[in-house]
Amino acid sequence: MPATYWLFYLILGLGTTIVCFSSNWLFSWIGLEMNSFAFIPLMMQNNHPRSTEAATKYFIIQSCASALLLFAAIFNAWVLSKWNIPFMRNEIALTITTVALATKLGVAPFHLWLPEVMQGLNFKMGLILATWQKLAPLMILTQISHAVQPPFLTVTAILSSILAGWAGMNQTQVRKILAYSSTANLGWMIIIIQYKPSLTLLTLLVYIISTTTTFLLLKESLSMKINALALSWSKSTAMAVILALAFLSMAGLPPLTGFLPKWLILQEMIKQHMTLPATLITISTLISLYFYVRLCYFIIITLFPGVSKMKFSWRRKSKQNKIILATAATIATVFLPLAPLLYALVNCSI
């Protein structure tokens, strides 16, 4: 890899770090811009028309969201004479800021760009888009969540879970399904962010680990479409089983690790007397569960040569560090018994 790309990775990490450790709107906006503009060249390193199209779409969406965010910060400073993020109190500025952050995160109803961009990326860049690129906007949203009207975030979270689950049911491209999965999981993070930010952080950590496992396994098996997953069992039985468990963990099924944040979020929502939203988001998760189970069906039950008419790639072209893959897979599947320890560590860090 050329040294230039390592520089872009460094700027990408530095931009997110600036946002995470800053409480000033100007510095946070600069960090977001560094993050976005460093990621665009990395998206185009394959020199393919689809990656160029994805980078162009990403640039347009992120530029619009950044312009809205800067306008809201300037408007709030003009009204209240304060540039600190936690002191944003103006309702107009708060609404514009929330819309801008929702667009950057890919939260419904501003999520339609995410599957199209994800489809044009390879698994490595798709993993960064689904995980690292969510950190900076989510940190800003955490700082202003106490001032946002609760119904706004609750409705947005439920819409994210419902619309993403509904749209993912009819997809055959694995990367688009993972993009809708990202939107659905963000719904769980946003719905509890005002009441228990530590649960949002825990959900984000579990989601990052599960998504990392899934992307690394898909990169190993070179599966771009659902029917290509039918070859996973023939390539590696252990890899097919772990991939199926990773999908079910992302769905939040017990006794896998993904069940932990959803269980704790529902408990906290009941304590906050949010019975109806808790019921709605739980029911909407059943829609997402359908396409996760559908993926598992193609991985395990449909054996090669079954109904899948795909060219069998017998020579493995992908070589990667198995230590990272093994560690992420273990955490994503069997860490539920350590739930009290994980929850205590997250609470201590907040």
C-alpha cells in the first residue's frame, strides 16, 4: 500500500479523535471534515467506476450534512453567544443539528444513501463506513441529546428499525443488507441515548465487534451476493458456522452476545415508562430477523451444489490475519455470560 494511503488513515483517525475529545462546535466541525475528506480517497483506491460513484454520492451527502451542521452552530452562537456543544438550547438549531447528524449516521428517514454507497465499496472500506464513520456523529449526538425533544429521537429510532428491516427483506446484495442492518442497529442506540448513554456505548461496541466479524468472514469467503453464501459450507465448514452465528448475534438472539444490549435497553425503557416504544421497536426487530435468518439459510441449509448456480471458486484468494478474526468472532458470539462485567466497565467509563 502506498504511503499516501497510510496518511489518509492517519487523518481519518485524527479527525474522529478531535471530535470525540472536543466540546466546541468549530473544532468538532473541523474534525468531521477531516474525517470525511480523508475517507473519500480511500473509497476510490480500487479505481473502479462503482467506487468512484460511491465516493461521489458520499461526498455530496456529507457536504450537505456538514453545511447544515455549520449553519446550526453559527445560528446557535448568534442567538446564545456560545460555541459549546452541550449548551445548544435554540430549538431551530437543535432540529437542524439533529437532522444533519441523522444524515451523517444514515438514520431513517435519511438513510437511503447508505446502501447505495456501501454497494460500491469493498468489504474493508464497507467495514470502516459501517463502524468507524459512526463514532464522530454519535459522540456529538450524545452531547446534545439531553436538549433534543424525546419524541423526535424515539420516532426516528423506531422508523430506522422498521424501514431498514422492511427494505432489507427484498435484497440479494450482502453489502446492502449490512447497510440496512447498520441503520436498524442505530435505531436501538438512538432510542436510549437520552436516558442511558452508557447503554448506547455498549450497544455500539457490541455492534462494532459483530459487524467486524461479519465483514472479515465475508471478505474471507468472497461472498458478494446471497446465493454465493451457499458456497461457504464447501469452502470452510467452521467459517460458515461462525458466519451464521455472527448474523444471529447481530439479530440479537440469545444466548449470543448481541442479545445483551437489546435486553438492557428494553429493561431501561420499561423503567422510563416507555412501554409502547419498547413494544414497537421489539416488533420491528422481528422484521430484521427475517433477512438474518434468510442469510443463515443460504449459508448452512442450502448446500453446494444446490439451487445456487454460482461459479465455484476453489482457490482461496483472500489471506488475512486470523487472530483478529478469531478474537472478534469469539466476542461476538460467546460473551453473553460476561454481561455484568461489560456493563460495569461501560458505566465506569461514562
